[in-house]
Amino acid sequence: MKRAMRVAAIAAVAGMAVILGLAQGARAQGDKGEVTLIAPGGARAAVEQLIPGFEKKTGYKVKATFGSGGGTHKQVVKGEAFDVPIVQPPYQDVIDSGNVVKSSEKLLASVAVGVAVKQGAPKPDISSPEAVKKMFAAAKSISYPNAAGGAAAGVTVDEMFKKLGIADEVQSKVKRAQGGAGAMQMVAKGDTEIGMTFLSEMEEPGIDVVGPLPRSVATPTSLVGFVSAHAKNPAGAKALLDYLASPEAAAVYKAQHMQPGK
């Protein structure tokens, strides 16, 4: 009886060891290490949607950091350690820095600056440069991300005002926000009539999206990815960058009102 119990106990321990070994093997196969990524806020919604699919498909884990377009750009130029940096034009200084592998360059998507109003408010005509000028002339208040904080959408809006010749005229109406979300919150609360940021950042409840500004006054901003020259996980970096430029990613970009790269 005792011998039978000892045999059963040994068999149970052996079986548990096999199970643990299989589990450890599965973890080893399914966890290829961490891949780090840095990107501007305009890419955040799409990238965060894409990460789970990439992790499931490849076994890599992704650690993503998001910030302003200008801020992330400076981090890449300084050579901070990220496996995959995503930057916005102009980025010749990024290439010249030697901190990215130039041959790895991929245009992932582009995103336009759009116009939003408080939910239920009349939607202005933005079909032409003339219509856009009339919208700003009629508006009592305007919000958009602060370019001084590195926000690429804010830079685009400031350049548009200059191009339309109304930079001085609108300054008294402008309320600069901390990021695209801040600009949209002002609109949702009724603090401003017109709000602008990248279409991919227009997620605030309580707003209605009017649409993108005409290309003739506000050129969409490109999102370009690289493998870092200092990548701690070069294989994972290449896999992630390829995934961000894949057909699966293109579908997500479109859903986020972005234009996939070619």
C-alpha cells in the first residue's frame, strides 16, 4: 500500500514537472523580449490599437512612449534609446544625427488637421480657403494645441493662419491648449466655438467633427518610422516597423481618419 502511494506521488511530481516544463517552453516561445517605441501623439490612437495584434502575432512585447511631435523629435535627435522612433517632417536632422537606420525609413501614414464644434452646433463650411477664412472671421473663440509645446498640429494651424493672411486678426480669439485632447475639451465644454487638432485625436465626447481642413491651406502631416541605430532588439524593431506598415495597420489608420502610407 505504502509502495503504491510512493509510486503515485512520484508520478504526480513527474507529471507536474512535465506540465511546468511545457508552460515554461510556451512562455519562452511566446515572449521574445521587449521592443520600445516612441511616437507623436497624433499616432497614439492607431498605434495603441495595433500593439495587441503585433504582440499576439510575434511574441514580442511593446513598450510605447508618446509625446508632442516636437518633443519626441528632439528625443530621437539626442539619441535616446528607443528601438522604433516615429517622427514627423521635417526630419533631415534625425537622419543626420546617425541615430536611425536611414535604409529602414517607412512612411506609415499621414494625418490631417480637422475642425470640430460642440455637439449639436451648426457645422461651418470648410470646403475652400475662402470658406475657412469666413469661419475664422465669424468665430468668437478658437482652440488648438500650443505649438510652443512642440505640438505638430499647432504648428500646422499657425502656418495656416499666416498663409491665409489672418494671423494678427485671429490672435485675440485664440485659446492655445495643452495637446489635442485639451483643445477638444474646450470645444466640448463650450469654452471655444471652433477647435482644431489632428483628426486622429478627435475622440472627446461632446464634439462633432466637421472634417479636415483643405490641403491647400493645411498640408497633412506624415508619420515616418525607422529602426533605431541603437536598437537593443534590432530583430524586434524591424518586425514592429514592418507590422506598422502592413495591410492590417492600414485598416486601422483608415479607421482613425488617417491616410495609410504608400
